[in-house]
Amino acid sequence: MKFFGESARMPGGPAMLAQQTGALLLPVTLWYDGAMMRGRIHPPVDVPETGTRAEKTSVMTQALADAFATGIADHPEDWHMLQRLWLADLEPRPGGTAAGEPS
């Protein structure tokens, strides 16, 4: 998937859960406004009508990433990531691929 134009990894669990249960998948972004925390609930991510489960999960996870990127771009000073997300930032593993990248 792409996140801010770079290859990244994100968990597919939320998209898979939405497919299996019919629950809405709602991206949410948060930011600070002085001492107050504010949030935005983005439009629901729809389950694609066609494709395999893996393909649907990929499309939905990309839509989540796009919504998160929009929220982060609006308030970049309030974004915190505690683990490596972009494939280019991951440590190489034996065989020459980054951890989390298909070999």
C-alpha cells in the first residue's frame, strides 16, 4: 500500500473484520486544539463488491491509509508513530527484503 506516496504496511484486521461482520469501517483522526482534543470521523470505507477477500482487504486498507493521510496532513504536529511504518525504514532481513515486505 502507499502512505504519503511511499510503500508502507498497515494491518488488514479492521478491513477483514468489517467484511466478516458487516460493521462500518470508520476512519478517525485526532488532533489538539489548545487544551482540547478534537476528532474527525471520516466517511465509512465501503466493502468492494467484487474481488477476493485479500483484494477487498487491500482496497479497504488503502482507503483507511488515505483517510489517515488526510487527517495527518491537516494537523501534522499532532501525529505520533511509535513503530516503523514505511518499508524503506524497516531493517533488512536475511535474503535482502525488509521485515514485513513479501519475499
